[in-house]
Amino acid sequence: MDACEIKDYCDEAQIIADSHGIYAALSYVLGQKFCAELFRLKELNRKLKFLQPAEMDSLAQKSSGIQSFQLSYALTAEDNFQTALEKSRFLKDRLDNFRKEIQLRFKQSDIEEYFNTYPRLEYKRTLTAPDDALNNEELMTGKAVLEEAEDIFIIEELKRIFK
């Protein structure tokens, strides 16, 4: 996603706001698009925890075949870590630009009001029509409860991001 895509998403959100209201527009731009980017960043940061660079100083002092293999592996892991770290920095910058664009287009009070409703976020699932949800025999499955709890944590994080 580049700056043009961010502007396009915000333009589309403003069109949605004109036709369906602010809540629908913020659901689109925050609940779908922004949260999808935030989710990508969180996933990458989780992976970074497992790509911590190895202790190369101790490996470099050893000279047998196994140690050279370990050194090669450590160098590869370091390279992968640096690549993931660069991508993480890029995603953070992009997310910050996205946040700024959203805040330029929508009033802070509207954004806060949207967050205070604790909406269901749509970045990982497709929406079902409200009538379909009422026709289900089991309205609250275990998975639905966990997804709603996860959404609450994400909304709290979004509140901090958009302060």
C-alpha cells in the first residue's frame, strides 16, 4: 500500500460517509483497511521475536566444520532478521501516514465516538447480513466470543494510536 492507495481508501470512506454515514465510513477505513495493516505489522513483529540474531562472536572463534555451519546459519538468520526489521519499520511508517490521513479526513470526535461503540472489526472476516445472524441457531459461538474479545483489545490499541 502506498500513499495513493491510502488516499484512495480515505476518498472511498468519504463517499461512504456521504451515502451511508460516518459509522459506515469509519468501519470501512478503520475496521477493514487500517486494521488489516495493523494486523500485518503485529504479525511481523511476532515473527521478529523468533528471528533474534545469534551470538556470532562466540561462533566466529570456533573453527571446526560444525561451527562454520553454525556461523553460516547465524549470518543467514541475522540477514533475515535485518530484512524483517526493515519491513517492520516501513510498515510502521506507512501505518503512521495512514493514521495522519484518516485524522485529516475525519473529525477526532467522530473517530473517538466510533471507537467508543466497540465495533466488530472486519479486517479478518467477511460480514454477514444482520438477518443471517438472527437466523443462526447458535448466536454466540466460542469462536465469535474470542473474536469479539480480540476486537476489544484492538480497539483499545487503536484508541491509543489515534490520541
